[in-house]
Amino acid sequence: MSNLRLINETEVTSSVSSVDITDVFSADFDIYKITADNIIQASGSSVSSLNLKFINSSGSIISTDYDYAYLQLRSDASFVEVKSTSGTNLDQALGQVDDNLISNGAVLYIFNPFNSSSYTFITNQASGSSGSSKRFLKGIGVLHQTNSITGINISVSSSNITEGKIRIFGLRVDS
């Protein structure tokens, strides 16, 4: 049996401002892996951030108490460190998106989302290419609430997402 179990696969095929993926986290797993592939935004849009928020067990999107830090590495500009201790989301948790990205992808690990007595932590990394510009990101984040988290909300900072695929896996740990 594999240590990764596919729980959800969501494909974006039309223009949307955000994607809610609900009822994916449960007591069955403590660690989850999320992959995002080939997410593209509406034509004519400038580079935007792909942000993440958590959805609690009541179905509400949580918009406060996020801390994050990431290192953004770009081939066409200086590297930059970004951090916040008062975020309204996990900024660039899935990297950046553009209307002319050649390829992109992101991998996130989420720890203890369903456990209502623990904070929810993430590690993330993303890569993309816009023309000849290469973009990479590596980061961490935490939700400073002890809610039981059951889903995620992915949004773009401007314009709409027009295509892409998001997969969520539960990670089984054998002792």
C-alpha cells in the first residue's frame, strides 16, 4: 500500500476568482500533501500571487491570524525575503501565476489541520517560468488558531484563474 492516498483532485476549467476545496482533512491523517499544476490566469493579466486560506469545520473561510515567511528567487530580479506576522492569508503559498506561464507547479505539506488542539503549519515550494524569467519560492507558514480545519481556499491576487489542477493527498506514516 502506498504512503500517499489521493483524497481529492480538483480541476479548474473555467474562469474563477477562487477555488474552495472542502471536506478533505479528517482525523485519518496528520500530514497532507497538496500539489498544484499548470495554474493559469486570465489573458492580459500581470503576474499575481496564488494565496491560500483555510476553511474551518463550520465551512467558514478564515481570514486572520496567518504568519508566513518565504524566499522568492527570480532570474530577472534580486532575491527577496517576505514575512508577515499579521497576514489575512498565506501569501504566495502556491507561488505566482501569469497568463503566459510556460510551466509552473507547487507542493505544500500541511501539518495537523484537523487537530483542534494544535496550530496548523505548512511548508511550501513553487516554481514557474514567465517567458525567459524563472521564478522559485520556498516558504513556511502557520495559522495561529486551534480550529479544526477541513478545507482550503485558493485565490489569485488579481484577475481570475482559468485553468489548473490541484491534488490533495493524505500522507500515512508507518511506525
